[in-house]
Amino acid sequence: MALLEGKTGIVFGVANKRSIAWAIAQALSREGMRLAFTYQGERLKDGVEKLTTTLSDSLLLPCDVTSDADVEAVYKQVGESFGGKLDVLIHSVAYAPHDDLTNDFVKTSREGFKTAHDISAYSLVSLTRAALPLFETAGGGSVVAMTYHGSVAAVEGYNVMGVAKASLESSVRYLAANLGRNNIRVNAISAGPVNTLAARGISGFTDMMKHHAEKSPMRRNVTLDEIGNAGLFLASPMSSGITGEVLYVDCGYNIMGL
């Protein structure tokens, strides 16, 4: 029997086949989990739909994570489709305006700062809160968010997104502390750089990939499959005693000094 047979999950943040969220979704589906997916805007719908229809009995729904009405509507439909329960939430959502990523951090605009935190960090809180009734029916749940080393170190070109990811990681800890009594675990994966659509918006990303490969103990970059398997671990009963943690999946880059 597959590890996650009979379990259900929802994945926020698939943009294309190279998305970290898609790598995790494939790992979850491989182990028997039935999945729901969301997309933001009609521009992304067709691409996401082509992927999700390759998985058995998946559900695809529109959602703007800055809209409480959208979030409520998504979970209403998920509850109706999944028998009123949910076991796993994958949060792979992040955004900052282009100018606030490319300019010096000191030039970050007020609106850009607010936007980055709303979409990249607060959405974890709002999506988790809205999922609580479905988690409770399931007897607990696992929430997995995506972060990056720029949350704890100043990474050139990451700028306001690094500050937003620091907020995300702190939110992981506070949510874990709040919800552990309900058997709901909240963790994050800090992945090394991979060539995703979001990553291409970071100035100097190609140099970042090269630097990571040269400096990491394993002398290479992490693969999407490796990140997907880490997501599977945190979503599954194999990690039942782990909550409030940031799991680095970066070929060891984060342990290095110079």
C-alpha cells in the first residue's frame, strides 16, 4: 500500500513543470495522495491544468491568496470534494515587485514591502487558518512552506524577498506553537537555488547557481526531485515528531563560511 493512500492535500504555487510545488506534488501523488491545486489568473491556468490532469482525480481551482473570499471559496470546494477533510497543505507562494527585487534594499518602497509580506508570508497564516476545520476532521495535518537561505543571510539580489522569507520562517514557528496541540505540524524547506520561474526574477541568479555549486559540500546544486522527496517526508507520517523546523535541502551550502 502506498504511504499516503487515502490522504488528501492542497498545493498552492504550481506555475509550470519546473516549479518546486510541482516536484512536491508529484512525490505526494506517487505515494497515493489525492491533490487539489490552485492557480492565480487565467494566464497560468492552461499550463497548470496540463500538469494537474496527469494526476489521478486532481482538482484545480482559481485562487488569489490576497483575497479572503477566494481562499474561503477554495476550501469550501476542497471540503466538498475531499469528504470534509484535508491532510496536507503545501505553500509555495512568493512575490515581490520587480523594482523592489532589483534595486538596493534601502530603496524598497512601502507598497513593495507590504506586497512581498502579504503574498509571501501572511498568506501562510491565512491559508493555514482557513484549512483548520478540514485538518481537524482529518485528525491533524501537515503544512509545508518554502523558504530560502536569504532569510538568514544577506544575499545579493534577494533584497525584500529575504526579509519576507524571514517573516515566513517566524510564522512557521508561531503557527507550529499554536497548532501542535491539534496534531497540526508546520515546517519549512529551505531549498538551494533551482531554475524556477520565480527564481528567474532574481538579479544575478545564474551566478548564484554557479556559486552554490562551487561552495556547497557536495559540489553541486540540489535537484527538484530531492526537494520533492523532502516535501514528501515532511508531509508524511515519517516526520510525525517534527514541527516548527526549517529543513535545509541545499547540498549543505548553508553550513559553509567563506
